[in-house]
Amino acid sequence: MNAGSKYEAVIGLEVHAQLLTESKNFCGCANRFGAPPNTQTCPVCLGLPGVLPVLNRKAVEYIVKTGLAFHSKIAPESRFARKNYFYPDLPKGYQISQYESPVCEGGRVEIVVDGEVRNVLLHRIHLEEDAGKNIHEGSADVSRVDLNRAGVPLMEIVSEPELRTPEEAVAYLKKVRNTLRYLNVCDGNMEEGSFRCDANVSIRPAGSDALGTKAEIKNVNSFRFVKQAIACEVERQIAVVEEGGRVVQETRLFDSARGVTVSMRSKEEAHDYRYFPEPDLVPLVLDRAQVEAWARELPELPDAKRERFAREYGLSEYDAAFLSEERAAADYFEETVRLSGQPKAAANWIMGDLTRFLNEAGGEIAASPVTPERLAGMLDLVENGTISGKIAKAVFEEMFKSGKDAAGVVKEKGLVQVSDAGEIERVVEQVLADNPNELAAYRGGKEKLFGFFVGQVMKKSGGKANPAKVNEILKAKLQPPG
């Protein structure tokens, strides 16, 4: 028996999402990525004496909306706590977080893996502040600290340990990130650190309900690395147990270059942080009417949009899911449909050529040089017969490279489709005259050669001949004279 089949993985994820507020969580400093080091700080976020924190109202709105989107229970009263630990990027010596009384409790996230739908339960969602950032530059014997990030509003979304495979973990993370982007509360940028993940991983005998000793993998910053890190850690723990060892509760890091997790430190328990109520902040009391008002402001979320796309536009389940996954893609699709009235054609072009070109260029659909207006214009040219589907491929590529509209590209390149019957007939007659052997074979019963003649006509016309007209005229001309 394969050792892996004797065990199952138990995975819980902690997502840390920076909120898109203008200012930090407890002071008025700007919340903006990329500023020069230590230029967005003040006595509050630097932990200097004699100042008091003031809670950011927008951060509260964003976490409540997130909880509502994930079907969490919104606590009418929650409290902040001090999480005490020493690290160079934490100038106060403690982090303002929530412990016993979070803003949101419970909830669920619907994921689809291998065509199967399941709900992953949430444990809690709480509000806290981010730490600064330690900067280690190559082989330098000193490290630097940038405190611009200290105090940035951070939302921690904690799942129950219900995930069983790396694939489920990635599906869960993608769904959480896409939902936060729909809500416009987090940009989900993993490279910049605004969406980070800690994975708690353990194993147990297959069929057992007991929880094994977990290892926490810290700050994995891409979906690909999350999948690899969890798979590597599961394999490591199985190997430890199979060799008669014992898994140790610890914090580990993923070394992507070597494809292994490495020990960082022993894993702390909650009591190690000496949580106690934050004395400088009053309890957060939420007005029911305000929560209901925020609920009414929620946008249409991915699952509802997917169902509507299938119902309203006649899309397949796969196409509807693809186009609704990211809000930017969904908005692009709907704007193209509004302008062109061609949902299936729009879906095909967005999922095909546009996605391919964006992937090759490393671009985002919201910044695509082919805007919904330009794509709709090209679809209209195909629909009215100005250009063929084949020519449209070349037109689209030029549109993407140049940023020009379809009509301009067609005019500049002389790509207008030829639909004049007389002109096409002359090309057909020339092709038949140039290929007497194939003509005789066709008339002798080899009707599969029809495609050959179509190809020759299209080639001779530079791809401009109307395919429907070509088929019609060829069928007539290929008949034996009589």
C-alpha cells in the first residue's frame, strides 16, 4: 500500500488581507504601497508614548461587508486585544488584534474542485493591524526596517480545518480573493503582500476524526507556492511518521527553490502571546440599522453572477464560471454584450484570444488595449459580413498590439471581406483551372477534396472571400458539366 493512502491531510488556512482604506487602522497615516521607507508613520503607528489609537470606521465597514458576503454572524459588540510579542518590525511590542470577541464568527466559502461543490466553514474573521517589514538585502550584515506598513488595517479570515488537498486549498484561496475583490475591500495582490496566507497542516490515519499535530507554514505568497508547500509538508509529515518519528508543532517556511519546508521556530500557543483587553480602545458596538445598510450595498457576488450569466446569456456552466470568477472580467464581458448584443461571441473572444494575449503580455483585463468598445466594434464587423472570422483573428491581434479600433485596422490593412459574387466566381474558376487533376478526382467521387478547393480559394483571395459565398459558388462550379 502506498504510504500516502494510509493518511489524509487536514488543512486550515489563515488569510491576511490588507484593507483598501485611505488611512491606517488606528491613525491618520496614508495606507499606500510603494512609498519611500518610513515616510508614512506617526507617533501612533511608531508606538511612541503619549498618543492614543482611534479606530478607522472604513475598516469596520469593510470587515462587516466581508462577513456578510461569507454568511458570518456579525457580533453586535466586539473587543480589541493586545497580542504581545517582540519583533523588530513591531515598534509597540504588541499588535492590536482581536482574541475572544471578533467582529465576525462562523461563515462559509463555497468552492468547486473537480466539478464537485462543497462548503468550507469559517471559524472567524477579525480585525487587526499589520506589522512593518524587515528588509534583508543579500549578504549585507545589517537588516533594515520599513514601518510604512505598521498599522495598516488587516483582516484575518480563519477557516476551520476542513480542507483535505492542496487543490482544495488553492480553490478556497482563489474564491476568498475573488470575493474580496468583488467587494473592493482588498486588491488581492500577493506579490505586494496585501493578500497573504498561513497554512496549518497536519496528517492523520485515513478514516480517523482525531486531529494530528500541526505545522504552520508562514506567508506563502502565490497560489502555486501554496499548492507546492502543502504537498511538500504533507509528504514530510508522512515520512516522519512512517520512520517512527513524531511530528513537532512548529512554524515552518517554504523554500521554493528547493521545494521543501524548513523549520523556523517552535509554534506558539495563544497563551504565549499574553493576550489582554486593549485598554485604549472602547468595545466596538455595531448599530443594527448600519449593518443592514451595509448589507444593501453589497454587489452581486461571484456565485450569483455565475448563475445569472448562465440563465440570462445562455452560457455553459463552464463559460459562466470563467467569466464571473474575476469582477474585472465579468464587467468587461457585460459591457461588451451591452454594446454588441452578442453574448456567446463575446464570451468566446474573451476566453480565447483576449485571455491568451493578456497572459502572454502579463497584463490585466481592466487595462487591456482592446477595450469592450473595441471588441464590440469588431464583433459588429464580423456580424455584418465586413470581415470574416478568420480575418477577425488577424484584426484582433493588431488591435491588441496597437490599441487601434477594428474599423481602423481593417481600413489600414485593406481587410474588407469580398462578398461580390462575380469577383469570387472569377477566383473559383481560376482555382479550378489551376488544379485539373483534383477537379477530375472530385467529379469522380472524391468529395473530400471540397475542403481543398475552399482552402485554395481563400488563399488566392488573401483570406478575404466570404466563406459562405465561396461554398455556394464552389458547389455549383464543381458539378460535372451537363
